[in-house]
Amino acid sequence: MPVRVVETSSSSSSSAPAQLSGENSSGHTSPPVCTLLTVGQAFSGTQNVSSLQKDEAWRVNVRIQGCDLDHGYLCGTMEALNVPMADTPVVTFWEGEIVDGKNYTFFTGKWEASPEDDIRHWTKFPSFQPFLEQVKVDGGKALDLISYPYIFMRWKEQYFVNVGTDCGLTIAGFYYVCFSCTDGSINGFYYDPNSSPFQKLELKSTNEGRSGFSFSSYELQ
Amino acid sequence: MPTATTAIPIHGPVDLLTRLDSSDPETKLKALREIKNQIIGNRTKKLSFLKLGAIPAVASILSSSAAEADSQLAHADVSINNIIVQSAAILGSFACGFDAGVRAVLDAGSFPHLIRLLSNPDEKVVDASARSLRMIYQSKLAPKYEFVQENNMEFLISLLNSESENVTGLGASIITHSCETSAEQRALCDAGVLKKLISLLEGSLSQKNASLESLTAVFKNNPEVISKFAGLENERAVEGSLSQRDASLESLATVLKNNPEAVSKFVGPESASSLGSIVELTKDRYLRTRLLACTCLIVIRNASPNYLQDIGIKNKLVYLLLELLDDPGQVGDEASFVFSSLVAEKEDLQKLAFEENAISKFCNQLQKGQLHPRRLQGILLALADLCSKLESCRLTFLSLKVLNQVIDALTHDCADVRISACICLRSVTRSIKNLCAGYFMNEMLVIPLVRLLDDPSVSVQVAALGAISNIVVDFTTRKSTFIQCGGVKQLVQLTKSMDSTVRFNALWALKNIIFLADDRCKEGILLELSGSLLASLICDPEPCVQEQALALVRNLVDGCIKSIEYAFAEDSILLDAVGRQLHKVSHEVGIQGMYLLCNVASGNEFHKEAVMQQLLAQADNGAESFVVKFLQSSDSRLRTAAVWVIVNLTSPSCLGAFSRLVKLKNAGIISQIRSMVNDPCLDVKLRVRTVITHLSYASGLFANLGNLLSDPVVVYKNLVFGCDDKNKSPRLLVTKEFVLSLYETLEMSVTPDLPYPVGIVHGPDVEIVGSCYTCNRITHYNDDVDAWIPIQKETETSVDMYRLRMDSLWKLDAILPGTCFYPPPVYHFGQNGTYYWRLWAFLLRPDGGELEKSFDICVLLEPGVKESWTELFSIGPVVGSKNPPGFWTNEEPVSETTGGDLLICDPTTQETKTVQVDVVSDTIFILS
């Protein structure tokens, strides 16, 4: 979800876009496959954008559009609803890195995030606690996350889908995300050195008026 | 007056053919020579002679002359031998690179004569026959040589042992052509063929190349043969004649192809020299030999991933092949194909090639324009393989602006080029990022692709469908571009194809279009397809077609809830087809079928009951439901899909959940699910636990529902009488799953009792177990059938929560549109065993955003008398509270918060407090 451009923020392109890792997949084990985190699944909730001056939360909808677990890759769109300076909901496209110990570790290594920033954010998730000590050592390279019922990710917005870059909003930062495989709930913290710290994203799996879960899928050839 | 011309006469084909009939051997020989000279390297001439019947004529001269020579034995007339040599040479020329010629030569029956002539004493005859046979063996039309038949192997070895270059070359060509199975590879290896082929690497250029080709065939996918090859003492120098080396390299590759065993023997510890000799040939000054050596090495590498893995050789192969690409001739054309075999399916090599700028190298070639079709095809395929896995490759490809050249190739005259252009687009359009941006959905790309769906070649159609399947995954609103240019109509036509591959791919594309499509798009497609066609595709004889058809319907019924109705169109033709089909399907088909049912089961009561009917249709006849079979599958994806169906059917917010649970229990499905509570697959385990939570809701207890359903009396006793002992400290069992896997028991203090209800008629066999905001369900336990039997709502006995709470409900509903009430009845049994009474927790579950909830605690003072409902007090509003799992035995209502903590309300003070327990949501159960 985009946030307001803060005066001091230079531009939205201060960091390199996420690249797919080209690691050899031999010996690679995919992270847990959770049906609630597959293409087509939708989530809704809020992002707290409160500042010292004002308490504020924007409604957010997310939809997963692509998933390539072998490369630790996920992508989708994020729609911010009641953005004060926009007439319509603002949609952005984001790409995600799944922390699987193989393609990506808990250390971001880019986007102006130091290992200290990483740990400060990850520890906000109670389910991260068991990994803290190991992550301090090596970012969690050796951790076995396959049977863990939470999936940790970083989501980085890449471009605005329906508004121009001159909309007064920025997508310079990225999200630390924790997904619960149990109920599909998502918690996240937005990190951008130039925005208010620890803006909390809270999303729940939605079922679009149904009394149950529905799954569609596409496959690339 | 006319005068005679002095020029040397050039005879026309008709004239020449007439001369062939001459009884004068000299005239015949001259005519043969002239034909040979005219057709050599001239396809047009070959064709015109072919049409005039030259081949049977020459073949007949060959056979009669051969017979004559046989009768003269060793003293054959020189002129007869010359005629044989010329006829054989003509037949060889016709067979060279010209399939129609090969077919005619074979049809004319020359093949056995040529073989027989290999034993002729005249070297020239042998040489000419061997050359002709070699040409024939270079065509796919040549008959298969059966190595394992009688003397065939000996004959082959004799060919390889020959002094004649053409004869050894023939031996190598036979191997290249006919060595296919690993048994044949092994037989050749055991017969010592590898040794011969290596020795040919020292021979002439032609022998060397032929040998390399045969080796490629013999090695393919056969590590055993390779390891034998490797074990050979190969100290020969590699400076043999060019022809011999090439022949040898080709054969080697054949022997090793797809044969990991052969490869391992070939490159065993003592075999550095064998392998080394081929590596050495990659530096040969002749480009074709270099290419063949690379081919051979790649075959070894692909068959036995243990060899040639070091980065040096990988780099070298990539580099060499990119270099060979610059050759303007055939070697350059073939280099791309060999490159493809190197990088196909191998991400590490694709990455390496990417770093060597392979993409820009191929793209540069593409930009040259006017390429030979074979070269164009190879380049497109190489780009397809390079872009098949890595996004970085795709992005580079797109940045080099060659998409237009690829689009142009879609309309190329040559079908192979059109196919490879489609395959290239298929790889490039795997870029999800660009798909999401709608980059590929434009008329320039879509229109020529849709036109290819009409292509006379099925292979082109299938290739085009591959690219289309990707492009139509469009998240913007541009799907209409595809529909407007007639794409959907074409695809629907292709689902009726006789060819199952076409049906499969057309359905795949339609499935992708329907993914997250809007209603208008779905309606349009279904109108075009019709329910009956779709139902017949669900029951297609080919499982892969069934799978795609089911996946299509799965996407069709997803999205807005109205979409579920599509499954019920035309008298539920689709749903019935699914139910029928699922009794007899494979895993893959079952997965799609179960997700389809899952999506339908996420609808209303009617939808859920329809799914129940499909699930239990067979179970009603005493047979096991297919769901049980799917739940027991070894494929975790199928188990997951099957459990999701049950999750949706038992969702406690629905009226009929309890009766469905009873039916599912009777069909053995619930006991199967209970046995899966520790499934090795996390996804399955979590969904199984969701079902178990639903079971708890439905029974009105957040206790172990399995126990309740299997032995309700036990639970009943525990609940009612377990509370008799006032000295016993009430206990709460908190399950802390996943994080700590600990069980904790919290001790609670006893608070004063609430006033007991009066005048209750004790009825241990009647329980209220379910409720919604419109009515309650009353059930009683029936010993005869060992089940809780729901009693349908009757005026006298029903307790109508809706009316009771009408004011509040209306009011709340108006405040929070979309609010749903979630009133699982929470039982409380009084501490005095003779009485029991029930507390109803009334939970308001807000829809999104709003996180505050209130609970109303009511007591039913007289069962069946709705006026006796009395509100005791309200809890809340509280933030983050979930459904109340129950009560302490000291009457404190307990609820679980979203954070996994416990919220406890003291009924005397009506104050709430939070106990930090830090558990995973929905895992708190209260025991007595």
C-alpha cells in the first residue's frame, strides 16, 4: 500500500527492484505449500498509518496473483481504499520474497534495511521468537521452516497500477510480513526509513460473501 | 539448309531414360554418368527424374548388373562393374538429403542389392554401394537395423573394421540411425563397438564425424555404456582423418544418449583419456567436428549428471556453441539446437549462459533478418529454453526489443519456424510481472496467435495454444481483447477436436481465461461452450482432458457467489458429471474435482446439500465414498483438496451443518478425518483441525468432538457428573500447539454460583446442539443408531432465538451491515447433578474492520418455553474476542481472543479479565 510522500523522501525508486534468484534449484526444498496462500486468494484489513499528529488507518485489499515457490517468489496487488489524497482506490503491484532459507533469508540485504532493522521488525511477530537466536547468527540460512505454520515474507511494491507516480504517494518502503497457515491471517510492518515506523498491516482471508473457502487457479505452460 | 550442331549434346531426361534401355553397355554407361552428373546437388533435377521413373529404371539396371556380376564371380567384366558403380552412385545421390528419393529407392527394392554388393570383390563397387547405403541411413525413412538379430552384429563389426572410409562411415551411420533402446546401446557396447568408434576418431574427417554421431546415439541416456567407453584404454592420438573422427563422434553420442549407466562406464576413473579425446576434439580446426564433439559431451552430461559438471566444462560448452553460432553455414544453424539440448530444463546452465550474454547473442542473430528457416527455428528454440525458468532472462529478452521479430516468425512459411516462435513466446510470457501489467495482451501479439489456431498443422495449433494459455492470464481488464478477436470461439471449437492434445490445450487456455474473470466474460464463455459440451469433456476418455475441464469449471464457480449457479445450469448437468467422474479418476483429476466441489460447497445451504448428494451418492448404496479414498491418498494435494470440501460442508455458521456432520459420520468420512489429525502434510493437518473445530461447534462443545460423536454418553457423564465434586478444583486444559507443544493446566478459584433455574424437567436424552439466529435445532441421542438425531423445528419444542432477541438483532444488524450472528450454544451444567441448565452465549461476529464484539449470556429457565429465556448479562463490547469456547465449572464464561489469550468474565461482577496464555487460535478446549 502506498503511503504519503514525506518531504524528506527523495523518490520512490531509491532501491533496486526485487530480482528472482537464479540459484540452482538442485537440492532445493520448497517451503510449505499452504492453500490459503495460493494464486487468486484475497485478503482484506487495514494498515495503520497513524502519525504523532493523527490516528489513521486505511482499508487494504490484497490479492495473490503469482506464486513460484521454487524461487521463493510471490506477487500480487494491494488496493488502498480510503486514501485521503486519491479519488479512487490506489492499486499497486508488489513482489514478495518468501523467507525459505534457500532463496531468501531473514536478512533483507537491500532496500536500506540493515540486519538490525530486520531483527527489530521480525521480532514484532510472536511466531518469530523461536528463530531469533539462529537468525542473529546467519539470517536463518540453516533453519527448517517447512513444517512451521507461519510463512515469513517481504513484500515490495513495484509499481502503481491505476495512478501515476505523481500522485503524491510513495512505495519506497517494503513490508515485513508474517502469514499464518492456520487461518490465512496476515500481519505486516511497513518499513521505510522516511515514513512513520512500524505501520501495522493486518489482513484476514476473505471469502467474498461465501460461507466457506473457494479456490481458483491458473497454470502457466 | 539445316546443319548439325557442333556443341556437346546435353540430353533431356526423357532421352536419357530411353538410352538407359540400350543394349549397348557403353551407351548405358554414358547415360548413367550423365544422369549422375545432372542430379548431383540439384534438387529440381532429382525431382524431374524422379517423376519420370528414373529410380526404378536405375534400380533395375543395378539388380540385373549385380546378378550378372555374381554369375561371373571374380572375373566380372569391368564394364559391368562400372555400370554397377554408376547406378549405385545415382541411387545414393537420389537418397542424399531428399526423402522422396529415399522412399523411391527403397520402393524400387534396391536396398538388399546394395547390401549384397558390400561383399563384392571390387573395391569400387563396395565403396559406391556403401556410400549409397550411408545416404539412405541418414534419412529417417531407412529401415531399422536390428543389431540383436543373428549375424547382424558381426556384419556391423565387419563394416567398422573395413579399410574403406565409406564402409566404416556406413557402419557408424547405421548405429546413428538405428540405436534407440538401452538394450541396443548395451549390446553394441558389449560387442566392442565403442572401441571401433574410438579408433575411427583417428580416421578421416568423415569417419570421425560419423563416429561422433554414432557415439552420441549409443551414449544417449546410457551411463552404463558411457562407463564402459570410459574404461577403454584410449591412447590413440586424435589427429586421425577428419571424416573418420566426425563419424566416430556421432556414433559415440548415439551410444551414450539418455543412458546414464553407459555414461558412467565411459567416464569411469581410468577413462580420462576417452573423455579427454572428445574434449580435445572440441578444439578441432573443423567447425563441424567441434560441434559434434560438443553434442557428444552434452549427451554424456545429460545422461549422467555426475560427469562434466565442473564449471570449466560448462562454461566451455556455452562459449563454444555461442562461437559456432557465428558460422554462416550448416554448423551455425545446428549450433542453436545443440545449445538448446545443453540448457533445456537446466537452470544452472541457463544462468551461466545468461551471464555469457547468450540472450543478446541470439537476439542479435534474430535482428539480422532473412535467416535460413532452420537457423531461425534453432534461435527461437534456444531463446525459448533460455527464458523457460529465469525471470532475469525474460526481462533481458524483452528489453532487447526483438518481440516483433518473434511475432513475424508466427506467420513464417515454414511450420517448424511457426512452432518455435510459439514456444519462444510461451517461455517469455511466463513472466508473471509482465502478465500482471497486461503487457502481452495486445492485438499485435494476440491476432497472429489466434490465427494460428486455424493452422493446418496440429503441432502449430498446440504450440500456439501454449502461448495463448499464458497470455490470457491477464489481471487487467483486457481479456476482452482476446475475446473480441474471436479467440474464445476458436478455443471452444478446438475443444471439439479429435486430437486429445488439442482438446487438452484448448481447455487449458479457457481455464486460464476464466481465472478471476468477471461475470460477463464467464457468461460469454459458457454460452459458447454449453453445459453439455463441458459435461462431455469432464467425462472425456483422456484423463488430462478431464483434469482441465474440471479445473475450468472450478474457476467458473469461483468469484462472486452467483457464479456457483453455473454448476447447476441445465439441470445440474455439470455437477452430476463431476460426481459420476470422481468415482474413477486419477490423483490429478481428483484434485481438480475436489476443488470444484469445495467451491460449490462454499455457497448456501442448497449448494452444500447438492455437494453432499454427490459425495454420498455411492455411500448410500453401501459402497465407500470416493472422498474416503481421496482422504487416504498418498498425494497430499489430493488430501488437502478433499479436506477443504469437508471444511466448507461443516462450517458451523450454516443451518444444516449438524445434519451434514451426522451423514458424513455415517459414511465413515469423519472417522477418517479424525485419524488424520497428525497428517505429515502441514496443510492437511491444519484443515483437519479446522474440521474438528467445526465438529466441536456443532456438538455445542469445544471439547473433543470425536469423543462426543463416537460416545456421547461418556462425554455427557463427564460433563454432568464430573462437576459433582465441589472439592475438585476446576481445570482448564490449554493446548499450546506448534510453538511450544506444551500442555498447561491452570488452576482457577471457585466463585459463588449463579441462581439455578427452577422447574426444569430433566431430560438426559434431549440436548440443544445447534442454533442460528432464526431457529434452534434440538436433537436427542438415540442408542439404536449411535447418533445424535436432529429433531426438526416444531412449534412446541423449538426455541426461537431470533424472536427472543429480535430487538437487539434488528438493531445490531442495522448498525453493522453484513454482520452475522454466530451463536454456538454453550452448555453449562450445574454443579448439582440432578439439575442441569444451559447458558447461551450469543456472539456477535463483526465482518471485517470492526473488531469489537459483545456476548449476551442468557439462560433458558424452562426447556421448550421460549418465554423463559432470561438475559443474565452482557459481556463487552470487548476487542479482539473470538467465540466463547465455554465456561469454567465456576460459571465464568471464557472466550479466546484473536491473539490467543483467554478472556474470562466474572459473572458476579460482570468484569472481564485477560489471561496471557499465548496459544495458537482455535485450539483452546475446555474440559470438565
